[in-house]
Amino acid sequence: MESKKPGKKNQITVSVIKADVGGYVGHSSSHPDILERASQLMDHAATEGVVTDFRVTSVGDDLNLIMTHCRGTDSRVIHKLAWDVFMECTRLAKELKLYGAGQDMLADAFSGNVKGMGPGVAEMSFVERKSEPIIIFAADKCAPGAWNLPLFQMFGNPFNTIGLVIDPAMHEGFKFEVHDVHKGRDIFLSCPEDMYDLLVLIGSPENYIIKNVYRKTGEIAAASSTQKLALIAGRYVGKDDPVMIIRCQSGLPAVGEVLEPFAFPHLVSGWMRGSHYGPLMPVAQPDATPARFDGPPRVIALGFQINNGRLVGPRDMFADQSFDLARQHANEAADFLRRHGPFEPHRLGLKDMEYTTLPQVLEKLLGKGKK
């Protein structure tokens, strides 16, 4: 077994790893037996000391593993644990004849790290503060660029986060690590001084994705999954359905400032067959079961207090009635977009449709053309 990575005193790691192991019914939800089996496997791992604590949850047809441990990010032990859980749940999903069983598992054997193998990963290591509130976000039927606008609002926009104006510990702003998904490089930009340059990039969420956010001191504040399945597989195998970890309070955005961006159900790519724009609807976890046109896209927010590496919670943050209007607006936007049918801008532009099933239709169609 891999030894624990050396690190700062009392440093812990939070890892959120997700995969679509099979949908019930269609792509709408996760089967109770899948969640139970994952919980059993994770409980055994906790008993063996592989992880300090864990929670198993789902959003739509995605299985999400939330783990705390002291092994650092990119730990072979933790990633192997997640891979084994997903593979066992895939086996059960096939036995239950669930839809799309194992569609995120793009390899037959584990190779040391689940990144690049299909599952989505968000991880961060930090020294636990006197009080350590975190929020885990998980979305379904959308791409990882869905986090760009909320992350900018949380850490870069004073109209959303008043702490940037009145909190001396936040007044200097934050540093953003932006991932270029096509060239595989990371670009670092600081706010407020590089705000306009940052917006040049993250305003194109299909190409540039906020990967991490740091305080100017270098302390991690936010981490998101940036894996794009189609780019990994070279073909359409389902949408990416990203996850994200946000630390809150005490020199970081308050819990309310972190949740506030989702009061606006902004448009994200994904929805039906990964080929449409739709509003990202904030919902309570039991309502994370997209049905209408396999959507609209959903996001859940689970709040925890971390106590010596233990997860106290979750609190279902979007269960609050203050998000009712956001859900209403999301349904109204869904109505408006659905009336476009197969026409843009509801359907993605051709460039973004490159990794869907549309190219197969175009190849057959354009082959019949004459000059």
C-alpha cells in the first residue's frame, strides 16, 4: 500500500471523484442498490484506514464519492479505491441492466490515476482551520465549464461577494488557475488586476475552465474537475457532469456568497445527448433527477463542517426555499429554449457538436452532395 505523503502538520485532503456507472431509468437517476453497494465498499475502506471519512451521494445518473484522508492529491491508493468502487458498481449496474452502465469507465484496468480514464476528479489539500466549512457542488447533464461563471462571481465579482470590498483578508483578491482543455496547459491570472484578461478566457467555457482558485498567499480556496470525456475518448460517450469543492469563511467567501451565484440559472452546455444549451437548475439532492428532455441540467450543493478530518454533515444547501425563484426561472428558460427544437442557439454550434454523434450523420449526408 502507498505510504501517506509527507505534508504540513494537520494537513488533510478532500477528494471528490465521480463516474456514471449506470442510469435508472435511462439517464435520470441512480439505482438504490448502486448507492448501497458503493457505501458498503467505502465503509470497508474507512474501517481499514484507507480514508478518514466519506459520503456517497448521487446527482442524476452520476455516483459521487466524497472522501477525506491524509494521502495528498493524486494518491494512487485513493484513486484505486474510487476505481474499484466504480468497477464493482458497473458490474452491478450491468447485472441490473441499467442504462449506459460504465459509460465513464474508458479503460479496462487501473493505471495509477483515474484522471484521463473517464471519472471526474476535484481534490485539494490544506491545513484544517479552527472552523472549516466546505461546500461540495455536483452537477449533471453539463460540461465542466459550467463552474466558470459561478467561480468568477464567488472570487472575482464584488457585486456578488461583498467580502472583496469590506473584508481586509479578501481585499487583495484571488488567483485563478485556468486550464486550456485543448492544449493541456494551465494559465494563472489574478483578480482584480487581471480581471479583463481572465474574462477573455473563461467567457469561452468549452475551451478554458477554471481549475483552481487560490488566495494570494497560495492557500487553496476552490478546486473543480476539468476532465472532458469526449476529448479523452475521441468520441461522444456522455456529458462530463463536473464536481467542485469550495472552502468558505475566514478570509474566503462566506457560505452565502458561495451559494449566491446559483440564484441565477445560467446557461450551460449539455442537456439532452450533450448537444444543447440549458439552464443550470439548483435543486435539493432528492430532486437531482433530471427528466424533462433529460434535464434541464441540475446542480446540488452539500455543506459540511470538517472536524479533524471528519465530515460533519451534509446540509442540503439548495433545499432552501430562497432558491425557489431560481428554479422557476430555470423552468421558464427551459420552455423558451425548447421551442427552438433542433435549431441553434438551443442546439450547440457545429464546432461544439464535433464530439457528439452528429458528425456520423453529417458524413453520410454530405457524401450524397454534388458540386
